[in-house]
Amino acid sequence: MKIMFMTLRDRVERFTDFSNLSKDWEYVFAGYEKDTAKLLEMGGDADAILADAITPVPKELIEAMPNLKIIHSEGVGYEGINLAAADEKHIYVCNNRGANKTAVAEQAVMLMLMVLRHAVTGHNRVLEGRQIEAKASWSMEGISELGSMHVGIIGMGDIGIETAKLLNAFGCRVSYNKRYPLSPSQEKEYNVTYMSVDDILKNCDIVSLHIPSNKETFEYMNEERFAMMKKGSILINTARGEVVKNEALLEALKSGQIAAAGLDVLAPEPVKEDNIVVKAMKNDGELAEKIVLAPHIGGLTVQTFDKIYGTIWSNFKKVCAGETPVNIVNHP
């Protein structure tokens, strides 16, 4: 079996014990190369591809690889993989659903706390010698505890459920929305109540996004939905940057429609200095204090990668043996 890695080599080697794998297997490390011709030259005869969750695996590449049997996302996302082309060639596409649920849920709650406690701005104030000024200002303005918040979770999959569990420990009221509501017993177990998206936006103090990135959710949070949000509420996004329209987010923050945003993700990736949100924050100090950014590291814990690579190598072994892998996301 020959495997082409379209991801960071150091990460693969750190979380893989190659001594437990077949000595007959061959490995090609393509990194983040996107040129189809170069990829085919390096590993056109590969049986398997492991791709970073945001790395594109286009139709042209899939169609030109005669031995390809499985494409595995390194993460949960797989929007960069051309599913139609994989279906046509009866190639499995798999992901690591649920592996990062605890890590991303922690990131979501961390961003909520950082926004509520002015963590980044407070850090900077202390460095600037303005500790007393910051303390006096926020003691008069008022800081809210997370437990006092009504949190709305849009997208109640594995990560959404894990986030709800953590929020319960703080004493939050938690509402959720998903295409198919949970059963009454599940709602009782997770201490959550179902709400329409509109009602979550209108009533919740914090809205946390946990939806996939696809054609239906592209710029899901747009001008219309920001206008529906409760005045002075907070947006948290640990899903994908593409589900938020950057221009609409900035306008909602500048106008005061929403008070703040905590973002682990920002589109497009990789985020450059000319990103509209980054530029706006650099040019507007007041706006910068309303946004907390993280470099899309919600799921990048050691524990997550241990789970991820356990699933990846198990699936590759299954396919090599002619068996069906787990976490299939297409229709091969």
C-alpha cells in the first residue's frame, strides 16, 4: 500500500508509530503542495491520501490516480475533497468525526470567558502600566459571569453536545438548534431546550456556531441574521470561517448590534495581514477590543491527535485488507 500525505510531515511522524505498520507500505510526503501535476508526479500511484482538513483534493487529482481507494481527512472537515469524483470512482472518503469534540468545546467556552472578561485587552492594559485604569473602568462598566448567560448553540453535533455539557457546569441556560432535534431523553440528559434559529438569535446572550461549512452554510451569519441577534450579544465561532460574512460581522460590531466576537476561525484560510477583519482591527482600536482571535487551534490537542491517528491507521489497514472503514462521509 502506498500513502500520500497532503499535510504536515512532522505531525504525521509525531503521532505515528511506524513500527506497528506493515514494512511493505510506502509513504510520500507532499506537504501542502496544491499543484496537481506535481502531486501526481510524487504519488500518482498511491492507494491512499491523508489530507489536512482544509487541504483541497480536487477532481482532477482523484480522477488521475488509478490505484486510489481511500481519501482520509486529518480532521473533521472534508469540504476540500471532491466527493462527487470520489463517488464516481468508488473511493472512500472518511473523516475523524467526534475526535476533537472535547478540545473544540473547551475552545468555545474559553473564547466566551475571554470575551466576557476582556482577557486580551486586560493583558495589554497591564503591560502598558494601565492596570488600575482597566480595573476601575470594568468595575463600573460591569463584568458578567458566564453562568448568567443564555447560550444558544447552532449545530448540535458531537461538539455542540460537548459544549453544552461544559456550559451546564457553569450554570448557563442552554438552547440549541439542529436539523433533527434531539430526543426528549437526550434533551433532559444534556439539560438543553430546542429553539428555532430565529429565536436563538433574538433571545440568547451568546450564540455559538457549530455547523459544517458547505454551500448551504456559506456566510450563514449575514446582515439579516446579525440584525436579528439580541442587542449587545456575543458571537462565538469555532466551526469554519466561511459560515460568517466578514463584512456583516464588522458592521454589527461597529454599530453595537453585537458587543463582541470570539473567533477560532476566520476566512479565508490561511489568514493573511490583508484579511478584512485583521485590517479593520489594526485600523480601529475600539473595534479591536471587541474581537478575540485564535489561529484555528481548537482541535489541536495531543489527545485529539492521538484519537485521530488511531482512526486513520485503523481505516487504512481495513481498506488494505479489503474491509470497510469507519466514518465514511460519501457514497462510494
